[in-house]
Amino acid sequence: MRSVTVELPAELFAELEKATQDGGFRSAEDFVRCAVAEKLHEQRRGLVYDTVDRIKQGLAERGHTPHEILEEFERFRHDDRRG
């Protein structure tokens, strides 16, 4: 495992200690690992939403509605199952 050293202001460190205990984490390190994983997940989800918005905008510019695209996807998925 790789490590990172982070300096926290005293108030934030106190909040971290309390959250660690209240959240049932074994250590502040476990809490921070979880927090970092959640933040990275949130960031990836944001990128996916941004991509979906760009696709939706592109489809709208071409005159397609999300409903049409979903219908086409369902037809494709259904046809693909038949082999």
C-alpha cells in the first residue's frame, strides 16, 4: 500500500477523530481511505453525468429525443438476444 501524509488544522483533526469513533471506523486512516474512495467515486460519477449531458445535447441538436434513443436501444438489445 502507498501512503500520503496530510497535515490538518486542529479543528478538522478533532472532527476527524469524532467521525472516526461515531462512524465505527477502526482508525482515522480507515476513515480517510473511505472518504477518499467516496470522493473519487463522486468525481467519476460527475464525469459520467457530464458525458451524458454532452451526448444528450448532441442528440437534441440532431433532432433526436431521449425517448427515441431508448426505444432504439431496447430494439437493439432485444434483437441482439436472438443472436
